[in-house]
Amino acid sequence: MAGDIWVLAEQWRGQVSEITYEMLALGREVADRLGRRLQAVLIGHEVKGLAKTLGLADGVLCADHPALAGPSAEASGQVLGQLIRSRGPMAILAPLTNVTWDLTTSLPAQLQAPFISFCKDAQVQDGRLQARCVLYGGKMEATVTAAGGPTVLGILPGARPAEKGRVERTPSIEEVAVALPEAPRAVFKNYIEPEAGDVDITRQEVLVCVGRGIQSQDNLALAEALAQALGGAVCGSRPVIDQGWLSLSRQVGKSGAIVKPRLYLAAGISGAPEHIEGMKNAGLIIAVNTDPQAPIFNVAHYGIVADAMDLLPLITEEVRKATSRKVS
Amino acid sequence: MRILVLLKMVPDVVEELEVAPDGRSLDLEFLRLMVNERDDHALEEALLLKERYGGSVTVLALDAPEMDDALFTALAKGADRAVKVSGGGVGLNTCATASLFAQALSAVPNLWPADLVLTGCQAIDDLDGLLAPLLAHKLKLPYLGLVTRVEVDASGGRATLVKEYAGGVRGEFDVSLPAVLGVQAAERPPRYVPVARVRAAMKSQKIEAVPSSDRVEAATVGVLRLAKPEATEHAEMLEGTPEEVASKVCEVLAERGLL
């Protein structure tokens, strides 16, 4: 129906992603407030079984076709574009994740529709949809509204707990015809799996994570020493991986790993949304940063305003003392 | 191989950001600007491709404070040509930015055609869209984002790209050229260039300044309010001398059975 709220479901390599359920929970709230239907859209190949898990939606539009098997945004974009044009939803909640990145970010251009990026929340005020967006690396938040519909909202992970989006109910599923008039110009070939052999940071109980604030590769040794004293491993945020100081397998965040250790010690990490997405569920988060305004302090349990490079050796020394007392 | 790199200035978030009196935009007075970090990676990837396949790199930017420094830095790093379009400014929305770039490509002599257009995969102020997909649509070219590697085939008509997915998994695509790519990271960290070389570039090279047309698209989204995030939770701050803080950290770890 025209004016519905849509959720673009993300499925990757045969599994529905967590963010799909997070967006369903968010979409449900918005649709109920507006008195609209909540419609999920699932695009892929052999995905009908997955559609059954999207029961928080009133209905699921399922586009299933062999040409939609890979992560081709051009093919999925044609299908989604046709559906949106013919059915006229009011808003489309779309994942702003690496997996769906190309589709979500190119859809508004294709539709000539407004796009609201970096959304962490959406609400209804005076009958209109408002989004809350994370800007400037998490240092500012904007409350935003679009000029007209259909509006595409790029939703960040964590908008709602995924559990809220999972229900026992089976939704009504409508299989839609797939027409792909244009051959994709970017053709998916294959995936490249991460290198094996290194430490699996998703299995570590203790992680010392270093960011831009460590300033040079030499300072990695300070983090290594603390990780060793605590029986854990060192990982890094994007800038450290970009510099080649740590391998890609040690990256925490949007492109890297989602970790949930018992202890996460963040050294010199500002806490950009892309990073927080990867570590916010750690058991205990201790953050050290020179900037008292750093967004990392909004997710950490304990915070210290200091240069991590001065503090890490002192913590290491204290940890060593404490553990040797325990042994003796 | 002709490569175009699009650069944009964004606020340096290491500095304190303040909201302007209108409550809807950043206070520009004390803002320090820097080149969008991902654009710097796009430039580096372009320079690596030039070294590998030959050809030229042109950097194109909308005028903004400190933009000249950024463009001379790009020239000092090895870019061949720098073009600056007036009428940009800080805080311009991304849809309008894409539109000004598209107009410049058709108006400025010898800018188009190119084989590749590279820019950062995102910027920290991309509220209403990302530059690469918006521009790709205007130019009717293929687009891929989060790119970390580009290899061009012998004909120069196609490229193999690597882009990032999740959990360290990457994907390989075969794409027809020209294409517009949003670069996540270059194959190597962006190169450093000494200030002396930038100064030399300022003396020996020129930035072409071109006027922009007046046709700037109306904003598609409206900002009602801009504010520092109200944290629902905040860390308990540990204070004291560094030694005291270190020992407090250990107490916390011991309480949680982590020692």
C-alpha cells in the first residue's frame, strides 16, 4: 500500500543479519505511531525460508531470483527501485552496513529521493518522521526531516535491540516477479576470506584495542605488554589498520570483527560510530583518551582522560604486581 | 589512464566543535578544516595506479578555506593537475556538492572523459547522501563503494576491484570503466610529503580556479537541530595522578575477577 513503512532486510551468505531485526523493531514503532503497515523487503536467491523469520512485519515482499544470489547492488537496486516506484512507500529503512552499503547509498540517487544518512533513531513528531543522525565522527547529533517521500533512511547498527525484532509469528509473504532489464556493469566474482592463522580476536576474553592516539607503531609494544600481562590480545581501530601497524584480522568495527570480550581496554580511540558498532557489548569497557569529549566515554564503563602511552606502562606494572602477589 | 580524484574539506574533529547560534549548523568561526580522511586514501590509490599503469591524476575540489594547501599538497605528492571550483564552501550538502562536481566535469576543458573517478567512500558530514553514488548516477556510470584495491586490465576498459564486507571478508568485482569508486582505504597508507616539497609546488605549479554555475540543487533534507549528543550513559571517570589512576584500574579489574 502507498504510504507504508518499509524495511530493507539484509541477508548475507544465507543468514539474516542482526540489523534486519533491529530495523524491524524500529520500523514497527514508527509504523504504529503513524498508523501505517510495516512491510519488509527481502531480496536474494533461495531466501524464502528466511522471510518467515521477519514476522514483526505485517508482510514481506520476497524477490527471489538466481541473478540476485551475489551481493550485486545493481541487480538488487533494479528490483527494489521497481517495487518502490510501483507501491510508493513513505519511508524505507535501509541498513548502512558494509554488506548493503552500495545498495543503500545508491538507491536515493536512482529514485531521485531524499536520503538521510547515519540514522541512529527515528521518531514521529506531529505526524512527521524525524531521524536522529550521528555526524562528525559521533561528536554531533542532528535531528533531521526530509522534504518529501519516499525517503530512504540509512540506519546504523544498534538502533534497537535485535531481540525486539524477533517474534514467533509468521508474516504474510508475497513473492514478487523479478525483471532485470539492465545487465550489471559491476559483476561480483568471489569473496576473499580473511587470512587464517592469526589470533582470532572474537574469541579473546581480554582485548587491548589501540587507536590513532598511539601515534606510532613503536608504541604498539606498550599495548602488547599490557595484553600479555592480562592474558589477552591486541586489536586496533581503522586508522591503525590503515597505517599497516596491525593486520586486517585485528580490526574491530564495521569492516572488521564484532567482539564481546569480558574486558575491552580502548587506548587512544575516539569512538567513531563505525568502531563502537564492533565493541559496545563488551563486558567491561575502560577507555583512555586525551580528549574529554571523546564519544568513547559515552559507551565506556570507566574513563580516564590521559595520554594512553603514559598510562599503559603504569597499568601493566600494577597488573604484574597484582598477579605475582596472587601466584605467591 | 586518466584518473580524477575529488577532494573535500571537513571539520577536524580532534578540535572542539560548537553549534552556531541558529542551532542547526556548526559554528564556522573556530573550525579547523582538513581533507576528508577517506579522500586522502582515494588520492593515494590514484597515485599508486598512476605509478603502476602510467597516465595522469587530476584533483578536483570545491573551494573552501585551506583548500589551496590541500591541492598544492596533492600536486607535491605527484598529482598532475589541480582544479578548484568556486561556490562550494563548508557545510554545503552532498547532493549540491555532487551537482557542482558534475557541472564542472562538463564545463572545464580537458577534465572529462576520465577512466576512473575516485573519492572517499564517505565523509563525516555526509548527512544527505554520499558523493560517489550521487555523482555516478549523474554521469550514468557504475559505482562501487568501500573499495580497497583497483587493478586495471590490459585493454584499460575494465578493472578488478576489491571491496570490504564484514568480519574481514572482502569481495572481488569486475567492473567496466569509466567508473566512480568510493575508496575505503588505499593499498598503502597515504604518503607523507615534506613541507618543503609543498612550498616548491606552490612556486612552480598552479591551481586552476574555475567559476561554478549558479544552479545549486535545493536541499532534500532539513536539519531541525544540531547538538552535542546527550549521552544517556557516561563512563565513571577515574581521576588522580597517573599512578593513582593505574592502581584504580587494577582495583576495578580485580573486583571483576579479571586479574
